[in-house]
Amino acid sequence: MNGSPADEGTPVYTRPSEILKYLIRHNTVNPPGNEAACINYIKGLLDWAGVQNTVLAMDPSRPNLIARVPGRGSAPPLLMYGHIDVVTTANQKWRLNPFAGEELDGYVWGRGALDMKGAIAMMLATIMRANIEGLIPAGDVILAVLSDEENRSACGAEFLVGSHAKLFQNVKYAIGEFGGYTTHILRRRFYPIMVAEKQGCGLLATIRGAGGHGAWPVRGGIMARLSRFLNALEHRLPVHITPVAKEQVRYTAEGLPSPLKQTVMQLLIPALTNSVLDTLGSQVRMFDPILHNTAAATGIRAGESFNQIPGQISIDLDCRLLPGFAPDDIITELKSLAGSDIEYEQLYFGGGMPEVDMGLYNTLAYILRESDPGSTPTPMLFPAVTDARLFARLSIQTYGFTPLKLPADINFESLFHAADERVPVKALEFGTEALFKLLQRFGE
């Protein structure tokens, strides 16, 4: 079956690692995206496997694909979705060509291997297997392969949710990024399942002051104030214990031995949170962003003339807000941290997921415990933003569940959007098997 030709020469593979290699070889760096060729490749695979599918696009060069495996009708449809656009590799030094899709040392290397062409490859392998083997799930299984997630999703999920909502009628639960992968603490294996995520918010911070000739330096001017502002951002914003973060800490602590268990539980005491984070360091760094709102400076614009001191500096701030918080809340926190002499303008606010529906969580956790005995699944508050916020408009609860059994010697999170992004071949096979179990069991 592997390597059989499909229509128009599409190479057909059913192993996720081989599918992934071809997905990586389609350069879909966003911007500009240009996802059409990659979508066409995926369509060729699904056509070969006999899976119903259609392509929908707001921009012909940036299409999306919707596939469906009919179910028995005894459960609502299950949505599986992910994006095929990727971030740039500019100014990164890679060991291998990031768009060659090569296998080395048991890993598939390339941009998108983790975020998130690897997950798409697992979903494709799963849904093709289901159709080829004649699996009739409890409810329809819908696969949505999306464009434009890395640039706020206007051509992807936002377009489909806004213009083609009927395709997702009666869907209650969805599987998307980011979760189900192994994290290691003291040789214990944990599998966080994303059930909620932070909210994206863009702010423009502006510092104004007296400009002048570069020959007469201004003491304590706006450049000095910029320095103080950036130094202030090195400090944490206030601690907030949200319900999902509380459960994530509690589930993780239960899987740890004493006395570390008791120490981790102290993260839930706001007066102790930061000192515990500092004391335990890398062992609990996953908890830092889910216990605080965050603001990262990502761009600075100032003077245009070499010999002129500017009278204004603008700083782009990528802010991530905890569930239930709004832009005004983080502006208040920033003023308290960095002073009130800086102006803030809201550029965008992504909103967030509604109240968490844990109805599918136990099924997902059971699959992970069965797939990796002795491991501990946990609910997770994802510190970034995904297309889950858009499908939430249709009252769809997304779970980050793209399972990967990872070795302890790989710092998984550090490879996202970074050089030498790669994923173990065995982890892809592990995840595909877990997703197939989900298709067999959801709605039962």
C-alpha cells in the first residue's frame, strides 16, 4: 500500500511519518501561506482512501479541506482539526534543510513537524485507516485541515466558522492542538490534555518625551524610560489561580512523590506561588504562564534620524490573558508594574473559550493511561492561543489531544517555532494508534 500512486502522481502513504515528510516538503510559511499545493496533496490522499472531502476557500491560494467519515448516528459528530501553515525559518540555523522532510536518528525533521503538520499526518493516517477498514464510528468524524492559523486565521477557521457553520452542525467536542504529549517530572510521565487556553491580546505601548539634537543627550529621557520599562517586563505580573490551572496543578501533584507533591501544591497559595516557581525551576516551568497574565515586547520603533533624539517610542506587546480577564485588566497590571506614564492602546483581542465542558476528558485520559501504563493524564490550560477560540463561537469544546510519547531527553516545548524542529517516528505511530482508539470509543 505504501508508495502506491494516486491520481496526478500523488504519493500515497498510510504511515504518519511518511505523510509528514510530504507535508513538510510543501513550504507553507505564513505569510504568505500558499497552502493550496499542500491541501491538494492531502485531497489526493483522501480521494485514494475513499474519504468524502471538499475544499473551501476565501482566497484560492489559501484553501481549507473538510473531510467526513459517516457514523452510525448514535452520537454527535466528532471534529478533528489542525492547521498546515507554519512559521518562518528566517535567521535560524538548522542542522537539516527545514523543508526537505528528512528522517534522521529516528526523527522526522522540518518546519511543522510539531506545529502542526505532525498532528495533521496522524489525523490523516487515522481517518484513512478508519475508512479503509470499514470502521463506522458512533457519530460522523469530521476532519478540518486549515490555513492561516499562524496569522489569526482569517482565511482559515474564522472563514469556515463565519461562512460555513452548517458543516459543523451538532458538533459538541473537537480534537485539536496542543496536548497529549509526554512531559517528564522526576522520571514520572504526565500527559497534559488542553481543555482551555489563554486569550491573545495585542497592545501598543507608547513612551513620549522631549526629543532633540543627538549632540545634547537628554538625561532621564525616553530612551532611559524605555530601558526601565523593558526591565520591568522581566518581572512577573500578579498571580491568579483560575479553575483549570488549579486542576492542572492538583492532578500533577497527585502523580508526584512526597515531598515534591506538597511543594507543588503550594503553587496554589498566591503568596508562595512565585517562590515555588523559582525554587523548583525547570521542573515546574510549565505552570509559570498559566498562573499569570503575560506581556512580551516583540517590536520597538523609535527615531528615524541618526542625529536626532526621538520624542516618541512605540513598543509592540504580545499579551496572553488568563480566562476571564480583559485587556483593561492587564493594562492596569502593567501600569502597576511599570508606572503610569506610559500610554497603552489595544490593537486586538482574540477573546477566549467559554466555560470548560469536561464531557470527553475521561475518555481521552483513559486512552492515554491505556496507551502508556503508569502515566498520569492531566487537564491543561494552554498558555498560547489556537483556533479553539473560533470554534468556541459554535459552542464546540476543543481538547488539545495530539498524543506523542516522547523521550525524557527531548525538550519538546523548546522546539516549537525553533530551529531543528523534529518529532520521533515512534511518537507519531503512538499518537495515530491513540487517535484510532478515540474513533472507536467516542460516543460509546
